[in-house]
Amino acid sequence: MVTRATLNCAERFEAERLQAEDESGQMISSRYEVPYEKQSPSKEDIHTIFEPLSRGDILTFFENVADDVDWIVKGTFFEMAGHYTSKKDLREKMKVLNTVFATPLKLVVKHILRDGSRAAVELKAEDTYCRNGLPFTNEYAWICRFGGENKIVEVRAYMDTLVSE
């Protein structure tokens, strides 16, 4: 079991934010947490999780998202902007995208920066067209946290909202 003493400074901060210790110094897991060594997907794992998006296969991608995900879409003007506390609510709001796109939204991973259970994933829309015939080339940065079984449990999604509108 991981104790606070075996974690580096950043890992300790995250562990203290999400977990508590019992009297013996053992970490007690919170709602998403599993033993620390099991919650760190590799870059390859993360790429595999996001790969279905490059084919426009959002259903397969969402198999890797926790039902009670904490997902924030940053922005002030885009209709999708907001805070969602479940996969169901997020997917319901995503239906608005059906009014925008003539083709499936295909998001291709450009870069992944990983640190333990967190990753910054840079994505770009490719081979995607709007109903007005124009190409959709939006770029995104999603800051993700992964929990048990490498499920995405938290996302902060940043995008070029001017392109989205």
C-alpha cells in the first residue's frame, strides 16, 4: 500500500486532496481512488482511450468515462459550456452538436502530457464538416484525471470557442 512518505510533492498534494490517512499512515481511498500504483495510465493507454474519437466513434470513447464523471467545458459563449456531473447529462447536452455537424466529429490526438493519474490531451478536429459545408478545424486541450480501470473521472475541456460558434 502507498503511504504519504513514498509520494513526491505533487503526488502528495493530490493524495491529500483526494484521500485521508488512517492512524498507521495507510492511504484511505475516496470515491474514485484505487491504490496509487494502479491509477496511472501510460501514454499508450491514454492514446488507446482517445483513439475512437479519431474515427468519430464517441460511443466507444464514452465506455472509458465514469458514469459520475465531473466534466467542465470551459467557455462563455459556446452552448456546450458548463459543468456536468454525470456522463448522462453531458451526453444529453452533446445532442446540440447534431445541429452543427454534417459529418461525425473526429478528434485526433496531437500531444499527451502525463503526470500520474492526470493527463493533458491536445486534440484537433480533422475530416469534420459543418452543415453549412465549411470544414471544422477546432483545437482542444482536455485536462483529464483517471481513476480505477483507467476510466476518465474528471475533465476540464478548453477549446477555441470562436471556431465553435
